[in-house]
Amino acid sequence: MTKTELKLWVASSPKVELHLHIEGSLEPDLMMALAEKHHLELPYANIEEVKNAYDFENLQSFLDLYYFGASVLKDEDDFYQLMWAYLLKCKDDNVVHVEIMFDPQTHTERGVGFDVFMPGFKRAMQQAEQEWGQSCLLIMCFLRHLTEQSAIETLNAATTYLDDIVAVGLDSGELGNPPEKFTEVFKMAKELGLKRVAHAGEEGPADYIWSALNALDVQRIDHGVRSIEDPELIAFLIQSQHPLTVCPLSNTKLKVFKHMQQHNVLQLLDLGLMATINADDPSYFGGYLNDNFFAVIDHLPVEKHHLQKLIENSFNASFMTTEHKIKWLDKIATY
Ligand code: HPA
Ligand code: ZN
């Protein structure tokens, strides 16, 4: 198949997305509209200037703009609009199931509580489920640059919304904030019946992936591309089949890899790790899920069987029910 044919095939296939920060899907036009609605000053005159600012050196330079951007989200309808805009992209990209991360502390720290953002998220998710059968779950992430105590307070503040949350996650600045800093709160989350995921091995070393597995007992690793530096870890991940939620455009934008041609997702897949493709923060990194597949198709020696495996992996790696999983795996097997 030609690259064009591979792209058409991927675009029309049903897919799953497992690593998507809802705050990272805030498009410049919605950011500007919300700033105007709430009479907030932004340091950008127009959408072009916002886009030009998205030129990052590393993870931290992105996070500074990402947390700033989220400050325009203030009332229930803002969070509804944010979620609704992303779910419309899922419909366009044939993303039939999505596990969406959100960062409560980014909002609670500026006085916007669970009773504001959760009803907004839920209203959009219910509408998408009703209108076109969109399947979605929520993952609540703790900011690792803050204390474990703050994460525990966040878990406690979520008590009345636990039925709406499938898992906890760990994001923000990785270096200097190893997973084991959050051992206690992840243990509490497990006791509450929540699944666990954590960003590890994006900028941080392979040791952080071991720590996420051993101290936090995670079901999936977000990013995990630096696992390649540790042969023992690679052997473990091949055997255990812990999924990696890899984000190609994010990794090149944040200079984890200099160029897409150097990205190791195909290498990980060919070695037998359970790699998946995801968008991370699509508004900041230049593309939604299909764009991430297209970038990989453009720059790496991808064949159709790779794409089939990546898509199948994300269904298998998801937290959807077994019944739901079997139904979709049957469907994509004949696709
Ligand atoms: N890494 C860490 N924190 C994040 C990311 C990421 O890729 N995206 C949003 N928060
Ligand atoms: Zn991420």
C-alpha cells in the first residue's frame, strides 16, 4: 500500500485514544473566546500569535504555556465547550473510545472546583454518547511537581465523583519528581478500586518506569519511550505486555526525539512491546490522533500490519469492559 492508502485506511478505521489531556486540546480560538468572555488579558493579539508561541525547548517550556492557557477555563460551560470540541474531533477521526486525562489541581489551585469542571465534562460526554455512541472514560491526573499531600487532598475532593473516574494518573514535570513520591496516594486509589497509569520515561530515565511499575502498580505507562535504554526493562515489558501510550508529535515537539525519523515507536512495536499511538496535547503539538498516525506513516517505514497492531493494541490496552473489547476487536479484525 502507498503512504496515501495507508493514511486513508487508518483514518477510516475505528480507533481508541488512551493518552489525551483535555486541557491540551484547548484550541487557540476557544482560548481567545473564553478570555474575551471573562475579560481576561492574554499576551497574544490573535490566533497566529498563539500558534507562534507554541515553539518548545522541552517539557517544562510547554507546561508553562499549557497551565497558563488553562486559566481561561472558569465556569461549567467552559469545561463543557472544551470537552465537546474534543469529542467532535473524535467523531471526525473515528476514535470510538477515548480515555481522557484531566488535571484537577490546575483548576482547584485557582479556586475552580470539582463541582464546576466535572458537570461540564459529563454533560459533553453524555451528549456525545447519546448523539453518536461515543464511548469515553475519565482519568484523573495528579501534578507531580506538587506534593503527595496535595494529591491526597485531590483524591479526597473527588469522592463524590469516583463513579465517573476510571483511573488515576501522574503528569507534569517528570525530572526530579519520580513516581515513588506518590506511592501512598496510588495505594489509596487502588483501594478505592481505581486503575493506575503514570507518565514515565518521557524526559525521565528508564528507572522511573520501573518505579511506576513497582511503587505505583500501574496498568499502563504513558510515553515510556526511554525504556529502550534498559535491556532488562525491555525484556520485562515484552513479557508483561504493560501498554505504552506513545505520542509521536508530542515527542518531537518537546525534543524527546529530534526528528520523527528518529522516533522509536516502530522499534518498540517490532520488539514485541505493546505500543499504542496517541495525541497527548493535540492543540499544542500540531495534531489529533489521525495526524499522529500520519506523521509516523510519513517518516517511518510503516507497513499495514504495524498500523493494524497499533490499533488492536489500543483496544486491548483500554479500560473498556471485556464485552465491549471483544465486540470491537472482532470488528477491526475484519476491517
Ligand atoms: N508530560 C507531562 N505532563 C503533561 C504532558 C506530558 O506529555 N501533557 C500534559 N501534561
Ligand atoms: Zn501526557
